Amino acid sequence: MATETTVRIEDIMSTPLETISADETVKAAATQMQAQNINGIFVPGAEAGIITTTDIVDAVASGKDLSSATVGDVMTSPVERVTTSLELGEAAAMMTTYDIKHLPVIDEHQDYVGMVSSTDITKALS
């Protein structure tokens, strides 16, 4: 009889957590994403958020000047988040429910420690 291993978010999340200030330009965020080969960056602060490639494409489509528009102008906030101990299937269900591709990850102390993406989930399942 085969046994299934439970995959938790801590097993597949990306670390360290890439961050950017809400005051940085959208262009700076795009440059950081390109350099790190990632599609989303966490924006810490009282109004925590996330900026993704989708947010940047939407900003371009709406005619924003990426050299002057700030991350805070285009980021998604508030964000859904998950804990390190959450099971992979539950995170996938959240992504489907909220139509999102990235979830910041918090530890037992409520500190942000990583990011899980739909790509991470797909890789874990393959």
C-alpha cells in the first residue's frame, strides 16, 4: 500500500522573501523581478501588499509612467497569506478561490518568511 506524503508550504515556498518599498518606482520593481527571475514581490508595511507582473502589465495598459508611478500606486493590497504549515492543496484552493498566483507566507510568529506561487505548486506536483 502506497502512502502519500503531505506537502506543506514550507517545503515548496521561495525564500528568502523578496521585498520592495511601496515608495519605489514600478520600473524599479520590474527591474528587480527581471534580475531575480520572479513574477511577484512582497511590499511590507502597515498596508502590506504584493506587486506582480500582472500589476505592471495593467499599469502599462492604463498608460501609467513606470518611471514615476510607485509600487504603492499599482500593488495589490491587502493580500491573502498562508502559514508555513498549510498543506499544498489548501494553498492551491485559495489561489483558485481568489484568482491569484502568489501568496506571501508567514511563520508561527506572524513574520513574513517566503512566497509561494502557482509555479511552485505546479513543480511540487510534477
